[in-house]
Amino acid sequence: MKIESAEIFIDKPQVDVFEFLKDFKNFETLMPNNTSKFELLTSDKFIFSLKGMPEIILIKTFEKPYELITLGSEKDNLDFVLEIQIKTSENRKSLVRLNFEGNFNPIMATMIKKPISNFVNSIAENISNTI
């Protein structure tokens, strides 16, 4: 299952956007309104839960300075990746896009597609409004 946010224009340089997003304590402000739990566990790991959904521990799995941050689940039974791509735009501004890719059985994919889509789009919108 693949879900992609719209590309978001940020009125800040790519370096500033990357530095903000690589600091996981900032994710608390980016979470959707229906977040029932958020806790920073380490500098590269946090746990969160959306109302009516189980807790998920996200860890940073890869980072390419100023261009890409990749997050994944700490649990092996949740096989997914959330990429945050950051590109330079004209006048030293930035473009951000979130890409979610998960390997789920068809029944599970059908059940979680809408909540995951809402999650990805909400994070993207909050990035636009926060940074």
C-alpha cells in the first residue's frame, strides 16, 4: 500500500526544515488532532496513538542531511516506511512530501488505508502550518 501527501511549499530554507523535522520532539506539534498519546522515548524514537488505534513506536531508520528522513515501526509485524522528502525550491524555499509504503495483507490494508491517509495528510498540513 502506497500513500503520498501533496507537495507542501515551506517558506524556509531546506536546512531549517530538515533540522526541525529531524528533532523528534517537534513531532508532538505535528501530530493529528485525534492523537491520544505522544511520548518521546529517545532522540530517534517516539510512541504515539491515535484514538481508537493501537500504539505505534516510530524510529528513525535513515537520514540523508537536508533531503530525506525515513521512519519505520519498531515492531517487525508492522512493515512500513514513512519518508519525508525535502527539496529546495526557488528563492531558497523548500518543498516537502510524505510517502508512506507498507506491506499489509489485503484485509488489513483495506481497514487502515483511510486512517493512514488521514494521518499522512494531517502531518503534511501541520508541517505547512508549523514550520
